[in-house]
Amino acid sequence: MSHPTISEFDIIFAGGGTTACVVAGRLAAWYPSLSILIIEGGQHTLNQAAHVQPYRFPSLRGRTSTSMTFNVGNPSPHLNGRAPIVPCGHCIGGGSSVNTMVYTRAPASDFDDWGADGWESKNLIPLMKKLETYEVQPDRPTHGYSGPIKVSSGGCKLGASEEFIHVGTAYHKRQYAEDTDDLETCNTYSPWAKYIDGTTGKRSDAAHHYVYNQAHNANLRMWVGKRVKRVIFQDKRAVGVEFTSDPVSCPDAGHSSSIVRASKFVVLSAGAFGSPAILERSGIGAEAILKGCNIEQLVDLPGVGENYRGLRDHNGIFVPYFAANETITMDPLWRGKESVVQENLAQWKLNGKSLIAQNGSDAKIKWRPDDDELEAMGSAFRPRWKEFFQNRSDKAVAIFSLFSGNYGSPLSILPSRNYLVAFYCTLYPASAGSVHIKLDKNGQEGIDFNTGYLDDPSDIVPLNFGYKKMREIFRRMPSYRGETPAGHPCFPEGSAAACGETTGPVDFNAPDLIYTAEDDEAIDRFHRDRVGTTGHSLGTCAMKPRADQGVVDARLNVYGVTNIKVADMSIAPKNVGTNTYSIALLIGEKAAMIIADELGINTDQPCSESSWSSPQSRL
């Protein structure tokens, strides 16, 4: 079947997420005559309030949102038969345009653990500094102060976070530091910085700060509402892509396909779900997977779609508590109370401050258990602790934090009032999954997605302990007014751990709650029923040796073919102890350097920070 070929570019990016924006933006700034095309299934985010006003991020997460794709996993016995749903960005900017904007960085040792030449931490730290403007504190040696991505404390402080830190340091007996994202500090309470511009109060995303600010460059083009089906090869050399209209963004468009050619590179940047799917539809993958989809194999590469870590994602959960009426939370804004929204919008438009420039979370700890906590966690976690964590003091087991406002629970199931939400997620779960394309009984393409969540028995232990520890911290916070039963484990009748509303916190020196074996079973069941993704999917086109189920080499080249690279979170060969926006930006900066080097481009030019303007001239 023939397809019309409509044009040719030097480089084509299949996917317009965070990493694509970084790579394309850097290359366009360094060499403006390079013709670059970004093909994105979602739509534009340019100056759209839902994407630039930080407080509105929950509105992008609903199941009716077209800014995200909701990937449904296979039912798992380890999740009590539940089919987990894992969202990912589906718009220009990808995850950077829809995430919670929390600023976290992995320990430097995570990158050394990757074992990829040129990706050691000593080579990556300069790029970490290059990409950011750290507005929180001056003169921090591992932070940058002139990059396109702004990092700040947000538009205002929330008092409940101060309570969380105070109880954490005094009751939980941990230290405090202003900066725990210095690539080594761990097990310490700290403020939680944000990817929010401290001057404008706007989300600091890759779309606006790498590509939309280059509207003057007619050679940098973006086609939205288009879905890349496969890469076109000639003698195993990538020469273009076949694409069609995206069924979500453009449901009324036709299904005809077109081809656009690339003279230099095709770069897959469609994320941990999209990039392996494109490779498999292009004939690159495991023989059995391709045969089941009636695809002729071009390259035998069984690592495609494996090593899912998010799929070793990070396993997380949000647990709501009642807050005192006088506590300042995000609830009125998230419920859309018009008077509160307008009051905060007025201030935000004036000086970039107010709750508009907030995500609801101002404090965290990258937690490691002490000896007493390890003992309380029991024997199921000890092998994992000894094998991975014990001698690596910079590796946190989990992040503990709070949100001032009901984020993570449907607003419809809780009364209209103020809430605090405990959030905890594990950072290095042992389980892993996979994602592949498959055909249903009608011959339509779908995904065969095994998340791997809680498959390893050690993975649920920190979650069960995290529930108990976070509950004790919250019980001692002045704003605490009890647990919202609908969002907690269903404890047996008469249990001392039963949940409910109360008039205030317990005494600071009160004994901890005692949980029976039946209570522990309720907590375990609760997590299996509710634990979910943090949206940190990675690893499905791993940068590893081919013999070790690798898909790309250290120069991001796909094994067995030429002129095609992968640049997104799918290349991460091992998990990272951080929210993954920081990693996606870093991969973009590194990929831009690699491609520029191979094209002989001078990389001394800065990334332009021209004023934002309409992208219509490039469509």
C-alpha cells in the first residue's frame, strides 16, 4: 500500500514530550538552519491556563482529559485482581506540561549505576546545572543559575508543611536541611521546591522554555494531533516515519496515513509506552511479539518493551485527613470556589504570587529506615535492604510528603471542607513489568501491559510501614482533625486503629497506635486495592548492552539499524530515586549534545529565551 510523502526534514522527533522539546530546542538554537519536525499526538499547550497556572494541574488528570493518555494494565493478583491505570503526557511538553511540578533530583550514584559510557554523574552534573535557574538559594555548588527551567519555592508558603517538618524533626527524629536535592543528602526533612517561575508564577515546562520561545525559527515545526505509526527503513537505515491522525486529539479525522522523510535522524521520543510500540510496529522487537501482531521482523531485539520500571515506576498512594477549618489549603481552588479563585488570580496576575503559583506540597523527606524501623518492618524487607540499600546511604527507600488539600481522592466522595493528604511512594521497588503491542480478537491494536506492581513481596513492606509512620506524624500536627474513613484501610470493628474525625491532635508524646495482625491485613489489602503509579514510567528501551536486553547504546542508537535514536525516559536502564521530570530534562540535554556532536554543530550558543508567541507560523 502506498502512502503520500509530503515533505522532508533533517530530523524528525516521534513524540513531542519533555525530552523532545529539550533536544529540538537546543539543536534549533545552536543551528537555526537545521530543519526539525516534532510530531505529537496531543495538542498545543502554548499559554493555556490549565497548563501554565500551577494550581490547575489536578484538572489535567481526570479520565476525560485529552492532555494525558491512560494506559490500562493487565489485572494482577498482587493488586487483588485490579487493572492499574498508568497515565502519561499527551500534549506538547508531555509530562512537563501536566505533572505536579515537584522538584526532586536523584542521587548522583544512580547515574553511575547505569554503567553507560559518558552517562556517569561527573559528565551529567554540568548538564543538570546548565538546564536550571535555581531561585531557592544562591551559590549551591550542584545547582545552576542561568538555565531555561526555573526552580522556586512557589507563590506562597503553606503553614501545614511547616507543621509536617516540625513534627518530622522532633517526633520522627530526623535532621532538617534547606536543600536535599544536592545529589547526595538523604533521610532529612526539607522544603520541597517546585518547577515554578518565581517571578511570573507560571509552570516551568519544557514546551515554553525550549520550543515555544523559538517561534521566530521557521525551521522548527510542530505537527500536533498526529500519531507516528512506524519508522520507514531502507536497508535498515531510518529514512522517515509513517503517521496518521491521533484518534483522541482528532476523533473526527480520517485514518489515512502519510509519510514524512528524515535526511539525518529519526528520534523516538514518545515515552516509555510510545517508543517501544513504534519500534515493534516497525519490525524491531521480539519474534513472538511481532508474529502475534502479523509484523515482519526487521531486527531481533527482545529487550524492546521489557524492563518496565514504573513498570519500575514508583509505587505511591495518597491518604486523606481532615484539616482544621482555619488551615489554609488548596481545597477552595481545587473545588473551583469562584471568589477564592478570582482573589488569588488577581494577585497572581499582579506579581506572580498567591495560591495560583502553588501545587499544594511544600515539604518532604527522602526516607531511610533506622534500626528500630527496620525491625518493625519485619523479615520480608531485610534481603532487599541488605542487597540494595544498606551500604548506599544516599539511596532513599521512599518519599514521605503532604499535600495541603485533597489531591488524589475524587472530590465527589468527600465532604466539601479542608483536607491534608499524606503522600508516600517507594523509589526503588524490586518488581519490574513490560509493555508490548498486541492485537485483540477484532484485529485492533492494543497494549499488553504488565505493571509488575507489588509482584516482589518486599515492595509492599515500605508502603505498609509508611501508612503507619505518616499517620503518627499527622496525628501530632496542630491542623489535624482526624482521618477520613473513606480514604483509609477498613479496620475491623472495635480496632484501636479505627479511623474517624476528631477535635484536634494527640499529645506530642502520646504512644503510637498499636496494630493487630488483623489491622495489618487491612493495611496490606488497602494498598493492594489502591496503590498506583506516580507517572514515572521508564526503562522499556533500555540503554544497556544488547546481550542484556538492551535496546540502545550509550549514543542512543537502536541496535541493528542506523539513523534512528531513542531519547526519552524509556532509555533509563535502572530506576532513579526521583520524580522523573528532572531525568527527562537531563536526557534531553545529553541527547542534544550527542546529536550535535555527530552533526558537527557548535554547541556554544545559548538556548534562546525570546518572548512566547503563537506557533501558528510553524504548523
